[in-house]
Amino acid sequence: MTTGGTKMSAAADLIATEQRLGAHNYKPLDVVLTRGEGVYVWDADGKRYLDCLSAYSAVNQGHCHPKIREAMIEQAGRLTLTSRAFRNDQLAHLYEELAALTGSHKILPMNSGAEAVETAIKAVRKWGYEVKGVPENKAEIIVCSNNFHGRTLSIISFSTDPDARTGFGPYTPGFRTVPFGDADAFAAAINENTVATLIEPIQGEAGVIIPAPGYFTRVRELCTANNVTLILDEIQTGLGRTGKLLAEEHEGIEADVTLIGKALSGGFYPVSAVLSNSEVLGVLKPGQHGSTFGGNPLACAVARAALRVLTEEGMIENAAVMGDYFLEGLRSVRSNIVKEVRGRGLMMAVELVPEAGGARQYCYQLKDLGLLAKDTHDHTIRLAPPLVVTRSQVDWAVEQIGKVLA
């Protein structure tokens, strides 16, 4: 294609079409990807990149893992969708395998992470009315400032991000916001109508914010003492990202409701799940909640394979070892524009000083060197490679980051 006498590349042509026909609700880096394998992706011109975002932790198992792909192709040739009007031969197996892996007593499958969050909100409100005895329509859920749980109307109703929230009212009531990591503020917010608290173990979108040790231990104790349901949103932090199967394990606690998604399918398909117990999920009766695609046989077969390779191929253990190694490397980078390096497992962030002029320009410089990362909250570069990353790949990544930030 030519414009104004100059030849336009295939990538530029695709970008121009996106800009012309697509809603402008995203601002991606201008790289058009066509292929992925393991930790690498390739653009339309054939250039290879080390992926340090992993589709926001959806491809923990690496791009296009052959065993997950094989399971998807096999199931796609047999049966893809029945709706939940009928049973299928994959759902029960997924339930068994998830329960064995996580210790859950009841499981409710959905598609996107936001759907899992919405499902949990509905379930704990109903639990509050029918089990705890909260007066109808008085249920409150405590959330944290700078949270990110999705983009639906109810979820953005308790967001503190003006971009996510402004202009979309009227908002869903029933949420009380406290500072993340402040157990005293959480304790003060609890009242007789509190049915639950919804928290990310690590705030990813906010810039990989990790609370002080002991915070979740105290939150767990307060929830138990006040009959409040603890919901942990592990959609980004779960399934190996932090070097444990679930991030809650770092504090030795157990949530009452755990939300997983993203890596539950290894990036092949939207699959999420609410993990809980009979007391909470038992309040949902036929017709009160559902999803045409939730728990479909294709999703279940893919999720089963994604969980198998995650555990059988040592990816969680690798995340712990490579995460420590990557963090050590990042902290060795000498730069006067780095404010802080933080992370747990392979969920890391480099926060820059305000004088650096924003993180996005450095993400573009990294792209030019063959490394893909994403800015968040203006001044932070988020780093989260697939859990199959090797020591030599980490060394190379640290070298490129050092060049850009030096």
C-alpha cells in the first residue's frame, strides 16, 4: 500500500486500519506480532522479541505450548460447546484436578477474569443475606485503593483510577475503600454489614505493589473474627507467577474465595474460575447465575492441559529461582533514574523517578533492542516473562534494560 507517494509497510498498514476502524480504548506499543513460541514473539517483519509481559500473565506456560495446543486441537475436533443445559465429559475432570491442586471444595467456571470477580461479588452478597443475616441490600464489600479487578460497571464502581471510572456513572453501591496494605484501616472499616473483602495479593496494574509481611496474616485473622469472607483475586498472581502456585502461600494463609484466570488456559482461550467452599458457592441455585461458555468442554480440556504442564514441567519452581535471579540483576543496574526495583517471583517492576519523563519512552527503546515490556502508572516498567524463561535469557534481558536505563 502507498500513501502520498511513500510505501507503507504491512505493519503500518495494519496499525492504520486499527486506528481507523477500532475503538481507541487501548494504547498499545506499535509492534504487530504474528507468531510466538516459548518466551519469544515475532513481528510482521520477522524481528524476534523476548516477551516480558506474558499477556499480563496469561501465557505463564510460554507462547503456544505444544501440549496445550495439542489438547485444544484434539478437543476442538470432538466437541467444543454444549452450554450448561447439558453435561460434558471434561468438566468433572477439571473440577477434580483443580480441587486436588488447590484444596478447593467447590468450583464455578467462567470465562474472563472480570466475570470471575462479578461472580464472587454476587455469591458473597447472597451469602451475606442468607447465611450471615445482613439486611437485604445492605451488604458491603471492602476493597483497596489502586485496585484493578476488571472493567465491568460494578468493578469500575470501586476503582480509584480516574481513567477507569470517570464518565461511566451511576455506580454500583456497596463498596468501601481502604488503603492497600493498611490492616488498621481495614479493621476500622468492618461493620455488621461487611460480607467480604476483595484484595489482590500483589497489586499488578498499580505497579507490582507488595504489602509488608504480616499484612495478609492480620487480614485473615480479622476476617475470621468478624465472619467476613476473604476473596483473593489471584487472576494475575496465581498459577505460578510469584514462585508459588498461589501468592497466598507466601503468607501461609487460605482465602475463602480464590479467583483464577489468565494462565488457567496458558493463553489459548478465556477460562476463569471461582474457587471456594460449599457455604459460599452453595447459595447459588439453578437459574441464579451462569454463562453459556463457562465450563465448556474446549475450555476445560485446555485448562486441564495448562495446569498439567505448569506443574509437571517445574514452571512454578523455575519462577521462584529465575525471579530471584532477575531481581538481583535488575538491582545491579546502575542508573540515576531508577527509584525502586521490586517483585516476587517473575512479577517485577522498575519504578523510575518522575524526572525520567515517563516509562513509555523506555519501553519503546527496549522494543527496539528486542525486549517487550509495558509501562503502567506513568513511571513504572512492568516485567513478567513466561515462567519458562532461562538464566541466559534473564542475563540478556538485564543487559538490555541496563543499556536503556544507564
